Amino acid sequence: MDNSDLVNKTILFVKETLENAEGGHDWFHIERVYKNAVSIADGEVCDMMVIKLASLLHDIADSKFHDGDETIGPKIARDFLESENIDEATIQHIINIIENSSFKGGNTECQFSSIELDIVQDADRLDAMGAIGIARTFNYGGFKNRPLYNPNCTPNLHMSKEEYKNSKAPTINHFYEKLLLLKDKMNTETAKKIAQERHQFMVTFLSRFYAEWDGEK
């Protein structure tokens, strides 16, 4: 099987697996991250196949939809890659990326590093910013039946991994607890430039949100 066949087969596998996924973590999220990752990788010295497979498989079973179990996604990805006879070194690299790419509250130290991880992580984080990031945040808040905003519930910027995972705070808090922090957590120069504009769009949105909340014209 050549590389293009493997990528196409992985796409079909991911589409089928995520057919009924929540709107912010569905196939279209994967597709956007994949496109972001390939675009960022174009300016880096890296293993493009690892980036393509890792970006396609990075959210194959997001832990927040599986009672917080972070082992399910890597296991599903490994089983698929082994069924395609991918070599063990490549599989392990992809698993390491899947295990270390998510935000997890921002206070968790990464236990693995590679340029491929940097790229997939940047691509995933860019999809949590800007107009798409805003849409995904409110989509997930609605999915969890969370209030839009509560002026009496202030953001917690020092949550542990478990506190972040179990938070039931209003959706607006998530901007301060994650989205607005992402600009300064980008790894590659390409992602840093893209993140600047998306960050500013979110700042502008929040300013307008508060004005409308307070009844300003």
C-alpha cells in the first residue's frame, strides 16, 4: 500500500468512527486540523506521513466523551495502525503525539517532544481559536447544557488537570481558561502568525458580547 492509499484508508476509518460525534469534535474538526497540519508542515523539516496520520487520528476517541479515559483513543489508533502493518517506531511516534497533543488545562508538562508533535499540536490549537474556536466552544457548552455566562462565576486560571477535565463553568469562562491562552503556546512560527489574528478576533468578540450583555447599543 502506498502512502496516498494509507491516508485515504485512514480518512475513511476516521469518518466512519466519528459519524455520530459531537459537532466540535467530528470529522470536520479532524479535516480542519489535518489541513492546518499539512500547511504548517510545508515550512518545516519533518516526517509528513507521521503528521498526516497523527492529525487524522488525534481525536479518534476524545477522553471527554469516554468518561475521561485517555487510553481509549491511543488504543483505537494503535489497533488501526497495526492492522495496516505500520512499523512499530512509526506507530509509537503517532501514539506519543496523540497522548500529548491536547490542552489538558495547560498546566500539564509534556512527556514527549518532536517537530511532528509541535505541528499537530499547533494545528489542533488553531482550530480552538478564531471564529471556528468560538463556534466550537458554544457548541460544546450547549452539548453540556452549560450557561452562556455568569458574571458571578469567575474563570479559574490555575486548575489542575482533573479540575479542568471536570469543570462545569459557563462557556465564556472557557475563553480565559483555554482559548485566550493558546496564542502564547504555539510552537512553530507559521502557527504563531496565524494565532495572532485569531486571538484578536476572539478579544473583539468578547468585548462585543459584554457590551450586548449589559444592554449597550
